[in-house]
Amino acid sequence: MTKIVKTFIFFWITLFGFNMCATNKENVFDICVYGESASGVMAAIQAARLGKNVVLISKNQHVGGLATSGLTATDMNRNDMVGGIAREFYQRIYAYYQDPTAWRNQDRDEFFIQSIRRTYRGKNNDRQMQWVYESRIAEKIMLDMLEEAGVKLWFNERLQFEDGIKKRGTRITAISMESGKTVNAKVFIDATYEGDLMAKAGVSYTVGRESNDTYNETLNGYRINYENGTDLSAIDPYIVEGDKSSGLLPYIDSEIPLGQGEADHRVQAYCYRMTLTDDPDNRIKIQKPDNYNPLWYEVLVRRIQQNPKLTLQDIITLTPMPNRKTDTNHLDFFGASYDYAEANYNKRKEIEQLHKDYALGMLWLLEHDPRIPEHIRTEMSDWGLPKDEFEDTGNFPYHIYVREARRMIGEYVMVEKNVAKENREDAQHPVGVGSYALDCHYVSKVIDKEGKLRYEGTIFTPVIPYTISYYSLTPKKNECSNLLVPVCLSASHVAFSSIRMEPVYMVLGQSAAVAASMAIDKNTAVQDIIYDKLAEKLLELKQIIKPGNTKPH
């Protein structure tokens, strides 16, 4: 081989090697946060503030998840239990709306007077927190906080489901995106609503409801609501009323499939938390969707016909937001969400479209169907989609409300006794506090043994603030030692029905980031960090980890 050829080969090897190193260096991080939820945002900010090199990966071109996609009437019944970066976020919202120019088409004081009359205050002046807001404002604040912290953002990237995760022993070494991009990191945080990274990494999880026997609970499993939803029992469930041969209306079980409290794999109803406005200058009238199916709403129509004095607010919840907007809830599509958690991306897209069609179709029906009382149709006619929200997704929220999907089975499982008001067993090693009621939306509709229509699955039971264990964020050590899961955490269906609120996710995301940073600094598994040191650092960062005091348990 001539000297010239050798020189040429050496040049290209050197150049190729340099480029490979540059590419690898670009995609090597201390911490990878997979999932653009509010929990993921808080985790990324905290990790970067602790001096770590952090990437936050979003499957779309947004950050914030539900907290910036319509769920703007935050489920925060105890704002004094929210600390750390989550509190800072809500304080920034408060500061934004202090500026008179933020109120474009209504008076600020008038808005909050109306909110108090509706018993939904939405702010606390002493703590300078506000938790009712507009989606686009919240996302702008989150983006500002991410930029200030120096977080690297990857948009429109999704985990490659087949062979997308590389592990060495119990450690994830790299994850690959569908685009071909690869991330190498020391610790990973799965902040998705679906738990995709956790599941594909071989971590134990469940979907649906455990039996009551699994964790010695009382509210788990299949639950026909013999007390709630009794106004349905007089509704004819058949396509043609009085004609069983016409078949049942869609999404109604013909018979009870399980005993009370038995396990199944169904999840509570999903929906879109739509933003509506009654400002004519900012309003787009709702159009009938191409996939409109009137049978989806027949139970609702018959219920309204039997109760003609119902108001629009009795059917859907229109919680006021700033600038004549609403957070619109209870567009729930019972029975359409069961397959979402385990589905591939294409199937999820189909389910999301189904829920979008259902939501738009229900609102269109309430304004236009002649069987709906005139007073409801008149009130609904005032509302439409806002021109200034979700401009890149047709003024429709970009994220479906995944109320529950996969749940990890980790080192510690949060269960009913950890959150119950009576005979509580406090979870040890706390890293956050939950306070919202046990709240599971309906799961299915069924014909009972008497031939009556029933709703099934709901739970709504108030609680008092409770601790959430750090080890409910960690997988079992023999399954994965460098992963934390603050959203699809280790909890039974019952406990998760309270934990699943956005402020709690935010708190747990921050706590996960602190733990991840400590694991890196000590070169240890996330399960082996010293809890007392973690608690000390969280308190220093003004995280609230225990109701009643701020000392480690």
C-alpha cells in the first residue's frame, strides 16, 4: 500500500471518526426526560438547574401536556400543598395576569368575582399563585422556564417501539427515536402519560383495575354504580326504543361481565378538555364532524328528554377561564379508551380522532338537535372554538386527556390505605403530597340483571392530604436501575385516581429530577440513593413532601 493511499485512508478514518464523536457528543446527556407533560417540564428544569446536561423529548411540537392543552381549570383543592417549581410556575401565571394588558376582553376583577360566586376561586393572593389560565400563556411560561434553565428540547420525536431501548444489565444505555436519532444518558425519566419508555424497558406494569383482593382494597375492580347514575335506569338502551331486536345502543354491555370488585383491563373514560369562548370576535362556530354518529349520544338525548329542566351546565362543565374562555369538561366517551395504553402510534391516532369526533359531535348536537330543549340550544349557540388557541391544530387541543394508562409495579405500590381518610397507613419516604379526592370517571355502561341501564366504574371520595413514596417512582431494582417514573408511577387503580392530578405530577417530576441528579453524583442506582439526603435537598428547594410540616418522615 502506497504512502499516498495510507494517508488518504487515515484522513477519511480520522474525519469519519471525528464526525461520529461529534454526533455522539451531541446526543449524550446526563438526564433524558422522555415526555413533554408538565411533569416532564418540571423534571427537566430542575435537573438543568442542578447543573446537569438535560434533553426533554416531546412527541409533538409542544410542552406541558394536558396543562397546556385545555386542562386549565387545575385540580388544586389544596394550593398550600404545592411547592417547589410547580408553585413557581403558578406564581408566574399569577404575575402575568396582574398586568392589565393581559385582559384583552374582560375585566380582571369582574372575572375573579364571578369565579368566587361559582366557588372556584382559581388564585391565592397570599401565595401569589393562580391556577386558572389560558393554555397558550401557560405553554409560553413553561418554554421561558426551560430556556432559562438551559434545557435542550427535541420536538416531534417518538420512541421507536421495536428495539428502541438498549440496556446493559439493569441499566438503560440508550433509546432510539423513529427518526433514527439516539439518546445516551446516565438516568432516564419517563414522564409520558402512557408509560411507553417504562414498558419498553422491561419494567413490570399493569393496565386497568386490580381486584379488591390484590391489595386488600374496597373501591377497586369492576363497580356497578347502584347509587350513582340512577336516573339512567329508566332509559331504554335499545336503538329503537322498546324493540330489543334493534340491538343495544353503542358501547353498552349486554350483561354484567364480572362480579363487583373483580379485576379487568378497562380504564376510565378519556376526553378532550376543550377550550371554548363566547367572545364573538374570537369565536369559530363548531361544525358537525364528518364522522358524526348520532347513536353515540342517544343515551344523553333520552336522559335530557326525561329531564327537560336540565341546563347546559348540568350536561357539560364550563369552568370560566380568563378572557371569556372555558375549560370544558365531561365530554367523556365511555368505552372508547380501553385499547389506548397498549396501542401502537397509528391505533392511538385513530382513538384520538374518535374522541375528537365525539367531542365536537356532542357540542354540535347540543346546539342543533331539535330534540334538545331550546334553552340548552340557545346557551350552547354562544360558544365556539377560540381563534387564539391551538392555532397549529385547528384550534382544537393537541393532547387527549389520558386519565389513566399503564401503571408501574415498582419498589413500592401506593394503595387505598395510603390515601384513605380512615385507618390510613402513611407512605414512608415521601417526595410529594396528594390531596385531591379519589376521582375515577365512569368506565362503562351495562345492562344489569333487571334489564336496567347502569353506569359502571365511578369513584368520588374526598381525602385529606397524604404522602407519596419516593419508591413508587422507582422500578424494581432488578428490572431497571436508572429509570424514574413520576406519571405512570407505581399505584393501584384506586390510589392513582387521586394522585393523577397535574400539580402532583409536576411535584413528582421535580422530585424525580433531584433523585436522578443524586444518583449520577454518587454513581449509584436510583433505588440506592440516601433518602434522608434526598428529603433534605427537596426541602431546600421548597418542595412540600409531607402535610403538616416540612421535615423528612
